[in-house]
Amino acid sequence: METCSLSFFSSLKPPLSTGGCSSTNNFNPKRALVEVSACSYQKFLHFALDETKRRTHILHSPLQKCAFDFYKVENFNSMMALDGKTKLEMVSFQAPKIRLLRSLSIKENEGMQILDFAVFPEQEFDLPIFCANFFSTPTTNIIVLDLNPLYDVIDRRDYKEKYYRSLMPLGLKYAKLLPWGGKLTSESLRFFSPIVIWTKFTSSKYNHGVLYSAFMDYYKAWLDLMEQATAERHALQINCNREAQHRYLTWRAEKILHESIGRDHCKLTVAHDMVGVVGKTWDPGYRILKKLTGESLSKELVRRFLFNGVDELGTKTFLDYFPEYCCENGTINAKRSIIGKSFESRPWDSSGEFIGSVSGLS
């Protein structure tokens, strides 16, 4: 972990193998490629859209037309990367309680797939943010699935009780089926819930089936919360919700862009490069987006699409929200991301109580 933040992956143990999946010594690339292809992340997206349409009335987001005009592409929903091989697909919707439902999926013809799917509530609601970030190759899968809390569940017990107490049985079910994926830095925990799925596994139909089941159950749980939610009427609380979402967006957008600095000095595998620092940025790495779409477009994708709202919901900067990252010269300390406590096992107990060191989160 000394060379750069992305060396986080090098410290992780080999992916788990369950459901009779072959070991890496007996790995068959052609068979694995078929298994990965059979588990297209498009069916995850189709399920989410169909289920959302069943629960509420959704419309295409104005973001989609705005982005269409900016990118000057024939079909914004589908575009080929600069390499002529990798396909990027983007969709975005809105609904009465949903500010933005958006998805970025990347598929390369050698079997690599990425899904970055998120749902952000309107500011009148303090709902969690649905987050699914999946990366797959013929050999491995790196997964983060969560209902990201709008407010810190370690500091805000009332918020944790409101949204996660009833979901703990669901989280425990999949914590057994999809074990903890290895070291996770303490800085990232402020944006995770007690039911977060952070896991790695080898490619098999069984493992992909478990993941699809988890995605469906987690998304239906989020939609249940959405249906039950009532709009906040007090301006002060609405402003708090808006700032909390802006803080979240600022963290994610800044981390994915800022932590790409210096990566050329690191020896990265494709997985490192594509996913970035899982548990820190959770997103397809900025460097690979730049390779696929060019520097200008990749920055726009991060700020205007993946984390839309970072320039509209507030004016505070990253260092306004996170002054502990400020260097003496006023710049952001990139090394802080790899300093401090890391958690090799799930830091919440079966009732959702945090059992890690709170001091490690400061």
C-alpha cells in the first residue's frame, strides 16, 4: 500500500470460490467467458427499470437530452469507446420521489463488464441512496451493493433505526452467501450501511445467481422504503437533506478524479484500473474512462452523469466538507486515503451495531 492508493487491491486475498466453482489452477478461460457472458448485467438493469415502473411513474431525465446535445453522439444510450471494442450504455430517469435514476454499463468483447447503477432521492426525502457497483472478468468479480446512508449511521442512531433495523435480516442473509471481500479503509465506512455487500468471488453461474438475487432483494427493499416515505415540509430539514446528498456526491466525484493522479507510477492490473479503489471510490476508474472516451468526456461523465448534482445541489467544496484532507498548501492530501485503520472483516454485528473503532473514522 506504500506505492499508491490503488495498490489496495494487491493486499486482498484471492477471490472466494463457492457453489462448486473450479479453483484457479483448473480455470478454463472459455468456460468462464461463457459464464460471464451468460450473466449480463443488462438483466440487472432491466429488472430495476421494470420494478421501478411497476411502483411509480418514471420519465426520461432532462439530463439525458442535455448530455445528448453535449456529447454530439447519435445515440446517447449506447456509444462505442475510442478503442472500437468497448461499449458504454447510459440511461437516466426521474420520478416523483426520485431525483435521478442512472446507470452506466461498460462491456468489452473479451468478457469484462462493469455496472454502475444508482438512485438518488429528491431532496424532500432522507432516503438512502441505492448503489450497485459491479466489475466482472472471466476470472473474478468485485462487488459493492448497498443502500448508502444519506446520514452517517454511526453518529445518527435515529437514522440507522429508521431505515436499517428492519433490513438487518436481509443483510445477514447475504453476508453469509457473499462474504466480506477483504480490507476496507475506515474512511469509506461513513458512506456505507450495516447491510453493505462488499465481496469478491470467482465467476460461476451459482455466484452470479446469488448476486442477482441480492440485487433484486436490495432494490425491492429500497423501493419499499420509497413507497413508504413522506415528503419533508420543513425548509431546514430539506436543506439538510440537500446538503447531505451534495456532500455524498462531492466525496465520490472528487475521490474518483483526485485519486487517479499518480496512477501512471503504479503497476496496475486491468481490475485495478477499471474499478479504482473499491471502498474508496467504488466506481470504474477515471483512468480507464479517460482511455475509453478521452479526457474531456470522461470528466463530464463523472461530474455531469455519474454524480450529477455535484455542481447543482450546493457550492461547498471537498475541503469544506472534509477539512481533514487539507495539506498545508491548501491542496487535497491524496495519501490520507491509505492511512489509518482498515477492516478485514465486517465491522458491524448481527444487530447492526458498529463494532470497529470509531476513532478510526475521524
